Amino acid sequence: MPYMSASEGLFRAPMRELLDLYSLRKTAIQQRLSEFRALREKSIDKIFAELCFCLCTPQSKAKASAKAISLLEKGNLLETGTHAQVSRALKKAGVRFHNNKSRFIIAARECFARSFLPPLDSETSYSKISQTRDFLVKNIKGIGYKEASHFLRNIGYGDELAILDVHILKNMARLKIIRSVPKSITKRQYLLMEKKLKAFSKKAGIPLAELDLLLWSKETGEVFK
């Protein structure tokens, strides 16, 4: 076990549990990440749909957010829906704050119509990805560092980004990576916790993107997105 020397004095039970779970779910996690990378080759409409999914997720379940996007796609509402139509679909799917999130989706649609997203490819550096994340946070209403990281990971560019939602933060606290789950997170705090999770992933021998899905699935019981 790469992270488990006696001198480091870590909590052995949580670490052993984590590594056992990784052994069980590693194949499913890697398959999911492969599917995310395949989105690089998809149309801009599919990439936009993934952004809208991430806009729906704050304080809402991932499954509800995915259902909302499915409803919007079936009705061609991501591209053409009015605020009222989009809001109704979000509400029907069980997405919280559906009115605000509808406005975010429509505003994001206008940004994508201008082909504003910086170019990315499989060789894009971490520095460039980080700059793109900053760009998304600055230019897309409703997107913070968690949501921007989530979006970039879900379209195949987030191997070195941490998605610090409540599921991940709870597990970071249990593993003593952080002292406690913060009530709010500034950019500086987000980047610091991301750096700590990266260091943990290296010592544990679990790639960061795989660790994120592992910790998320540990809380939810499944490998989703």
C-alpha cells in the first residue's frame, strides 16, 4: 500500500477501505473516464449539454440533473427553449433552484453561440486547462471552480483537476487530508485543497481523476458522473 507506512500514522481503517473499494471499482471508473475522453470528439451540442448538466448539479442530485438534460435534449430545448420551458423541464426532473438555473443555461447558450470556448486538445497542458477553468468561472454565470472542474473532467480534460463537492470534501476530512468541511470556499482555498488531494492521490497510487470518482461513488454507491 503506497500511502501506508507505520511512520506516517494515518488512519488505517479508512485507507484500507478506500484501497479495497478502488480494487472493486477500478475497471468501472476507468471505463467512465474513457467515455468522458470520447466526448472530445463529439459535437459542440453535446459539449454544451455537458456544461448544462454541470450548471444543474449545485445542491441537486446528479441523477436529477442528468434527467433534466435528457428532457431538454428530447424537446430540443437546450438550443431553442425559452426560460419558462427550460425551467419547467428542470423542475419536472427534480432540479432545485430551477428558475435561476434556467437563466444560467440560456445565458450559457448565448456564450456558446459565439464559439467562445478556448481551443483544447489531448496535449493541452495543466496550465492551459487551469486557465480555461478560470475563463469559465469568469464568463459563465452559475459556474464556480467545482462546476468548471466538473465540466472539464466530463469532456475529457480534467485528469489533474479536483471536483470538490460535498461528497469529496467529507471523505477528505475522514482521511485527514483537510481538517473539516468548509462552509464556503474561496478560489485560494479551492486551489489549496486541490493541491492537497493531488498529493494524497500520488501517495495512495490512485490517479486524481480516478480518486475523484472513487470518493464520489463511495458516498453514492455508484460510478456515475
